[in-house]
Amino acid sequence: PRLLDVARCRFYAAIRSHGRWGWPVGPPRRVAVCTALGAPIECPRVDRPSKQLVDEYHAKLLDGYTLLFEQHKAAFGWGQKELKFV
């Protein structure tokens, strides 16, 4: 609570961040980021899209994610993993 009072007086956020060894400052942890890009999905510009149209393009997006994951999962060492949307 005390730190928040100081933050309110100084008009800045009191955010705790942890560096590599759990210190509040220091070098950040290096983490590998896996990236794969798929084909773009062309969406028409509609002022008031229907729920059916939104569902159609949402399904295309999820199908694209699944296809992309299945194509590249072995290259990232995830051969046994399965993609699930919740």
C-alpha cells in the first residue's frame, strides 16, 4: 500500500519487474521466440457485418492457424503436440 501511495503522488505506475536473477533491475531473461507466418486472409470491409460473416472469417482464421501449426510443428520440435482452441 505504501508504494502505491508514493506512485499516486508521483503520477507513475508502481510495477514490479524482475530481471534475469529475480532482481528488480538488471539484464532481462533471453527467451527464444518461435514465429511462422501464413497466407493472409482477405476480409471485405463491411460497416455492419452479420454474425454469420464474422463466424465465417473467424473459422478461416482458425483453419489457417491449424494448417500453419501442422506444417511447422516438427521444425520447432513440437512433433507430438496438438493445437487446441479454447
